[in-house]
Amino acid sequence: MKTSRRDFIKTTGLSSVGLGLFASFDSFGQTASNLPRKSPESQGVSSSGIRNFLKAAKESGLEWHSFMLVRHGNVVSEGWWKPFEADYKHTLYSLSKSFTSSAIGFLVSEGKISVNDQVIAFFPEETPASPNENLKAMKIKHLLTMNTGHHTDSMPDIRAKPDQTWVKTFLEKTVEHEPSTFFMYNTGATYMLGAIVHKVTGKTLEEYLQPRLFAPLNIKGYDWEKSPQGLNTAGYGLRVSTEDIAKFGQFYLQKGKWEGKQLLPESWINEATSKQTTSQGGDNDWSQGYGYQFWRCKPGFYRGDGAYGQFCMVMPEQDAVLVMTCESFNLQKTMDIAYQNILPAMSNASISENSTELMALRKDISELSLPVLKGNVKSNLALKYSDKVFNVEKNAFGITEIGFGLFDDTGVLRLNYGQGMQKIGFGWGKWKVNPNKRKNPFSANPIVVPSRVAGTATWLNDSTLQINLKFVDAIHGDKLTVNFEGEKITVSLLGSVAENTKNNPEKREKLIGSLKV
């Protein structure tokens, strides 16, 4: 009898995070919502090789959120770095593009469109009165392969014109090159694919894909950002779980077949994932060619790929799928760590079970965590400022009051930004996850996506408190440095992107507060 994931958790007392340690039980089979689990060695994968991958990840200086390795249709290893957990959704960024490509595949297979259809034919009311020859020559295939002929990405133009539709702005943008002659990674082109789906079917991408892809693969609880016109953003903004990404990769590995049913034609899978165009120059994983919203990889397989390290690697020769989610600022290094450790760990021959290495792997996975702040958990000033409220000077975030609960076992950040005092808990030397989703209170961006927030904190000195926040559904984080000086408070902000890149300096203002009498 097969054991469900939920029953396995109940009988072993494991958390959903810790469940990854025991992905080795042959009795832990497939349920309606999960891929089956087997031990690494039973599927020709070395536990020590996976351990090497985790060791290299730890030593890389990069940030990892989750991984899942599937071999011969079975999950052989999986893990989440605290505060991330198995059931959390993760922002996919441009890995969303591969899902959009699938929607076009379904439309083609249903005979409703062809990849050779002219783009402007779908949008006569938004096409310029006198389109140039290059725009008239643009086909759906050019959208799929990032060969629209644009010299630059269209998304900056789209965002610069918030008062008109994204489709109209895309079609107005000058097409400098003949389509198919110039590769330019163009997220606006992916949006146009979603717009075509809506034009033909009257449905958004998520509505169209629900019965065709999401429901058969039992992908639930997803959400996808939308444009002001109510269409899914298509090229980014989809959020699903790590295992959902793995299912998507396995679906492609199985050539469009799921549970015995051919959902997408094998011919479309082959076409979409093969090299359709040359891509960028150089000798890296962006120079191996591009398919229909899929990248080719140096080892010879293909991947869906999103910013900051959202990867779905599909490896037909190895009969494997590797999913990694991250906030990485060196994507090539992230992929190289996988290539150098996971690929050698897989064998076509059977491997004897190795209980010593398997137990060591379980321990390694149980200890996965983003770094936590190490320092003092107490300050002589904690009692003075705990439960006090500070009036905050006018700022871009609309924060009017700020306060702190500074207790021995935990801490609380309290913020009033127009909805009464909101609380964000944090741990001393450990992560504390706040279950309710909220928008980042330190962002003035009106379209920031709500997310769970995790926090960890330490005292840098008696008067300086540092709080690190991680928006676990939205990948990124904020570092708050709080300086207490008499009846004044200053809060400096440093986002994780600004901290790790030279071309995105922190521009947000400091918060200045005075003790409320």
C-alpha cells in the first residue's frame, strides 16, 4: 500500500521541510498531488554526490532556497533552506515564460493558431496606422524565439506608458531589424503571446492553462501577476511551489504525456525545446541557443530559466529533472555547481544502497538554512525601548509610527502605515516566519506582491539593532539597521538586490522617528 505525504508526516512526526530527508522510502509513493519518492541509490543516484552538491552550494557564497532532483520519475532528494518550506509558492520570474510557451502549444495543437500567423492580424485596432515592413513580417514564432526584430527589450517602453495598453505600446515600438535576424531577449514579446491567447480564447493564461496543464498536473494555489488590462504578465510573475516546477519539468521530460494521457503533442515538445535560433555570444549557458521560451544548456539538455536563479533543468539523456530556486547574483556559477556535482552523481547502472551516506544526506538537508544573524540577543537598552512607539517623519512608504517588542525569546517589529499597527515577528539568531502575507511596508511600489515575511535579528551594539527580513514568496529581502539615540530613532534600509549588485544602489530614504509621549 502506498503511503501519502500527509500520512507519512503524521506517522513520523516530521515537518514538511524535514520530509525531504526521508525521500528515500520506497513505500512513499505517488499521491494525487505529489511525485513518488524513492531513495537516490535505487534510481542510480549517489547520495554522496548530492551531498557534494549541497556542500558546494554552502561554500558558494550564493543564496539557495530549494532544490528537487527527480530521476526516472521519482523524487530522490529535495530540500528547503530555512525559512523556505515545501508548501510555499516561489516567484518564478522568467521561468514563467516556459509556461506561456506551453499555452501556445495547446492553441496550436487545437488548430486555433499557427506559429506562422502574423502578429498584427490579432490586433487590428491597436496596430499603428502605417506599420513598417518589419512589424508586418512579425509572426508568432518570432515572439516565441525572441526574434521580433526589436533592438531592445520592449518592457521599459511598456512601463514608461502606463496610460495605454501594453499591446499598443509593443506594436508602436520601432522594429529596427527584420524578424528572425536579430536575437533580443524581450519580455514584452512573451506578454504578446499571452495577449494572443486571450484574443483567440477570451481567457487569461491561467484560465486557459487551468484545465489543460494545471489541473492534470495537480498544480494548485498558484497565482500570476496581471497587467493593468487584466491579462497575466506572461513573461514573469507566476508563483508555484518547487514540486510544481518539478512536475512541469517531468511533463516535458515525458514528451507532453501525463498519467498515460498525451496532453501536448510530442512533436510540439521537441520543437519548443530544440535550438530554434542562435542566442547571445560567448561560451556560457546563454550562448547555446534558444527554443520557444526555453534555453539550451551547455551539457546538451534544456531549461526554463528565471532571474536570480529559478531553474527547471530537463535532462532527457539522464532521464532526470533538477529544480533549483534561489536569490543568486551569479547564475552561471549556480548552474555550474549543479553540473559539476549532480551530473556525476547519476549513473545508468544500478547503485547499491549506502545507508551511511544516506543518513549523512538526511542530516545535511535537515540543517539547510539561510544565514541567521549572530551576535548579541540582549541589550542594556532593550527594556527602555521595548513596547515604546515612535512617531515617524513623513516618508514615501506612508509609515507614521514604528515600535519594537524586544523580549528575551523573540522580537516584534510594529509598523503603522495607515491600517493600524501591523506586527512582524523576528527571531534572535534564528528565523521566525510570519504566516500572514503582506506587502513589503518599505516599498513605495503600488504593485508589490504580498508575501510571508521571515525575520531574524541581533544587536550590533547596545544602541544598534539589525533586523533581516526575507519575503519568502517574493524571493528578496531587506536589512534594517535601527539606531536608538535618546528619544530619537533612525532606521536605514538596504535591500538584498542593492546589497549584492553595483548597478542598483539603495535609494530609499531613512526613517526618522521621535519617541511618542
